[in-house]
Amino acid sequence: MKRFLILSLSAVFFFADTWACFSERSTYNYYMFSVFRREAMNDRFTNQLDAYWQQYSNGEVTNYQWNGDRIMQIANDNGDKEMVAYLTQLNEYLEISDQLKETWSYPTKAELAQRKTNLQKMIQQSKSYKGTRLADQWLLLRMRANMVLGQNQENISLWNSKGSKLRKSVYRDMMQNIYAGALLRTGKRKQACDIYAEQGDMVSIKWAMRKHRNLAGIKNVYDEDPNSPILNFLIQDFVNNAQETMDSDEDWLSTIDARPIKRAEIADFIEFSNQVVRSGKTQSPALWKAAVGELQYLSGQQEAAMKSLEEAMKMNGTQRMKDNARAIRAIASVRGSKTDANYERFIVNEMKWLIAKIKEEGIQDSYSGNHYTDMLERLVYNNLVPKYYKENKVEVATALTAVMDNREKLYGLPETPEERSSWNPNYSWSEYYCNLDTLRAEELVRYFEWTGKSAKGEMEKFLKRQIVTNKDFFNDFIGTRYMAEGNFKQAMTYLKKVPFSFMEAQNISYYLAHRRYTTPRWFVKQAESEKGQTEGPFLATLTSNQKLLFCQDIIKKEEQFKRAKGEKREQLAYELATGYYQASYLGECWYLTHYGQSVNDTVRAGEMDFVSKAIDYLKVSKQSRNVQMRANSLYALSFIPLDPWIKEEYDYATHTWFNIPLRTSRQYLALDELSRFAAQHAKQMDGHITKCDVLKRFRKYN
């Protein structure tokens, strides 16, 4: 299951202070096949142990791994000598366990001997315990020590003579788990795996069956017992590995401990599974038939897949197995359907069912999830949204992402109290925001108007019951998009409706108050906040809407430019170039046309090229007879990094970097013109030009 990993995003991906959408979003390529809860792949004893330590510490701490010192202190403070003695030995065992996990250095003979001695002492002390309160813990510790020493037969005897007779507890369950491990290591794999399955310990089954995670292994287990609980793991593992193989390369499979499953093996599995179902030997044909259905779907056999999945839903098996088939069927159904009224009735019903399963399985908050949240997200983001876009139903596709983003409302979770946080998530890289960010201004207008109209059809009814719209958000968003497209007059009709209080809650609030688009970027780098924070809401109090002012200013100056002549025309051209460049993706006032910036930014489809617009105006102002105006314009043209004048390459023979001037590039020609002009008017050049490192470097190459 491939998820995008976030590693120091501000350092790796962004040079601006505000996040932006980019292509490395989640793939939602979640595993579809699930016949047991995902918690079975975790340590199943942790929660119960945490509950014990929480009770012992009177609610102060839980996890012993992180709070062992504090728990020991509590035991000492309470004069609990019995617990102190046990914890001392437990700590010794945990230290040895950590050493066994260490792979960087191998212990010396002396260290190994000392370890053996310590474990033997631990066993003797466990035997000598005569109390009752911690009897289970001491017996577990004894079995743990035996396990490390490889005394498997001793643990088998201990379980049969003592452990199996204890009352039900987490310690008894852990002893039984060690007993199963002893059986495994003495050649009794089936008995061991039956215990693991009974305990819901799929991690241990995965380890025990590590050499059998393929079709041959499945056949062997089936031949031993057609209803072996091990098959639940092996079949789920096979199908999900097949899905991963189709989506990934072998390096990634190795990284996540998956096994490559080739198409020939998939075909053989389908044939074998159908034979199993026909034989009638399995009590869970739904398990096998659902696996067939998913693999047919992944292989492009749409009609066969739907037939298999619908059959699986009606076959014998656990409810989880039948639900598994239904969830996969919902996803598979999208490929071969048109979004007409009949299909929308069907798929909305399936979405509602998935939401009910999400609640049934349990979800704590909007940041957590379970198998059914994965399935709903895969259904919507990877299937329904692209489907509706393909059918040119942009409003429905966008609304689907809006509904999915509002997880509190969708899943009936407690709403997070509104507070002044350090980040406004409405402008981060959620699917909804990123989809809105790709729409043209007219599409945004149509979508916003659509949200207020009466619903038509089941899908619209479902979506419009969930959608929450904010007029201020859309007025600002639409106005900003019109600005990016260069339609400043239309932008103003929306921007003038946006209150200052709404803009102050945006992550660009500091920039709106403190940066100036009238400041030439090529001469001045505008200062950051003295407090060190320039991103996030409520960092400034606004008295004007800079976006609105920019539109008014550009419209006014462009009208004046059309009528002006001579120096006035050239001055206006320079001011327009300054504003356009600052508002571009390369400028410091990028926040006027977008809500975030990244190193990968460029001119987006449908947007005005503000950088090229600035260059065109600078070509006018550079014609000025005024030496200073011409020098400033030539310097600005040389500063703009569009079509750079030089590139760096690496010489593998000498292992050195070297530079290659690009003599026909736009920036090279601009620097050449600046260099010649500065030489001709040397006495009139200011420090920006005479001290320019780039110009000195350029001259060095010429």
C-alpha cells in the first residue's frame, strides 16, 4: 500500500512560506482485500498491558516502554517491594530483547555468556516467587527467558502444566503465544498457526508462513486442511501482493515486505480458487470467490469480476468476507458504468453502506481511519471523481472531494472546536482545495452557483446534504482566479465582497499587510517578519484588500499607458512590469494570484503569463532616453531568470562541475545589453549595477 511520506516539506519542496498543491499527493492505492481487521497486524497485547499500567499508576502513565522509569519510581514510592523486584527483572529482560534486535554489532563471547547467566538467574528468581499477586507476570517472564535461551520444550511443558490452567488475562494470552512459538520451532507449524489465528495474531502467522506466501503455499495449507484459518491470511496476502505488483516495482515491494505475484500465477490462482469453490470442501467459499473477483478486476476482466463478486456476497463465509466482496464490487462497478440515474442510485447506496461500516468498525477522529475509510477514499478519489470529470460533470466531481474532506460531518464525528490555530487548513493540499485550485474562474463560478441549486438525482441529493459552502471563501477564490487569468475587472466584482476579517484568517495574512507589489523585486528583497513568522492566519490587521488595490492599479495604469507617450509611457511601462513580476510565481507578491508557492511553480494552463507580461513592458521602458530608467529596465531584464544565461554540467572524467554560457538565451542577451550599456555610461551607473556579482561573472565569460 503506497502512501506519500511527508519529510520536512518546507525544506524539501517549498521555498515560499505557504504550502501549495503539487503532484505528490496520496495515490489512495489502498489494499482492497480485507477479511480480518487491520489491528490483527499489530501487537495485540499492547492495549491490555497499557490498561494494567494505567491502573497501577492511578491513571498517570500507560505504556511501560516509554514510562518504565516512572512506574519503577511509583513502585518505590509506594513501598511495593514485590513490584520493584519484578520490574528489576523485567527491565533486565527488555534490555536483552533490545540487544537481540540490534543488528549493527555482534556480542562478544563474554557478553553472550553473561546474557545466558542473567537469563538463568531470571528463571531461578521466577521459580522462587511464592506470592500470588504477580504470579502470572513471573511465569510469563520465566517463559520469555526460556524462549531467548531456546528452551522450547521447557516452555511447552510449562504451558501444559501451569500456563493453560491460569485465569483469563493478557499474561495468560502472552504465555500461550510463546507456547505457540515453541510449537512452531519444534516442527508443529499447523498447531502453532491455529493458536495464532485464534488469538488474531496475523503478525506471527505472517512470520510462520513467510516461505509459503505464494500459490504453492496456499495449496499446501489447503491440502492439509481446507478450512485452516491460516488461509485467511495467505489469501489476503496473495491478493494484496498481486495488487501491489501491478502498481509497483520490485524495489518497492521489497521495502514494504510484499511478495511479487506475476500474471501467470494470478491466472493459476483464479483457476485453483474456482476449483476449491466447486469442490464444496471449504466452509468459506466467499473468501475464495471474492479473491477471484478482485484479481479479475485488476486483470481487466470487468464482466467476470462483477459476476464473481456478486456471487461471493451470497456465499457462505464470515460477514467480514461477504462485506469484503461488496466493498470491492463497489469499486469495480465504476469502470464499466455510466453515471446515469440507475447507477447513481446504486453507488450512493454503496457509499452510504461504506460510511455505516466505517462507523461500525470504529473511527476515533478525522485524522484516523480503518479499512472502510480506505475503500471509500479509493472509490471516490481514484474512481468516481475521474469518472465524473471524464463525463464533464465538473460540479459533481468537485463536490465529491468537498464531502470527503469534511470527515467530521460525513462520519458523524465530534466537530473540532474552532480556535485560532497556527495554520488555516482550508488552503493546504487537501483534495478539495487542490481540485478547486485547478478550475478556471468560470468553472468556479458555475460550481458555486450549482451548490445553491435544488438537487437533481440521488448523487446530487447525497452531496448537497453534506456540502458546506462559505460565500466569503468563494468570492475570494473566484476573484483570485480571475486575477491569475488576467481578468482584473471581473475579479473586482468578487473581491470587493470579501471582508477584511476573512482575509486576516488566511495563511497569507502577513504578506497582504506587509509586502508591496510596487517595490521592484530586482532591487529590493522585502523583509520578513521581525517575529520570525510570516505564514499562518491572524498575523496582521488589514485596513485594505491588496488584491483589490492591485486590480484597480493595473487597470488604471494600462488605460493610461495606452494613451501616454514619451517618458510618461516608459515610466508607466516600468511600473506595470514591476507589478506584474511581483504578482507572478517568481515574485514576492505571488499571494495576490495564488494561495501558495513551490519550487516547481510555473505558469498554469489558462492563466496569464505575468512574467512574460513584465518582460514585454520592460522592453518598452528600456527604450527610454533617460539613462537611469534605461539602466533600471536593462537590469530588471537581466535579473529575471526566464531562459537562463548559463547552465551547470558535471564532468565525470574529472569529477568537477563546469559552466556553459547559453549565448542565444533571453537572459544572456539581456546581460550582454546591460553590460554594453553600463560600459558606455559607467559614471552614471549606481551600485546595483557596478557591484552586481552576476554581471561581473558574465563579463568574466566574455
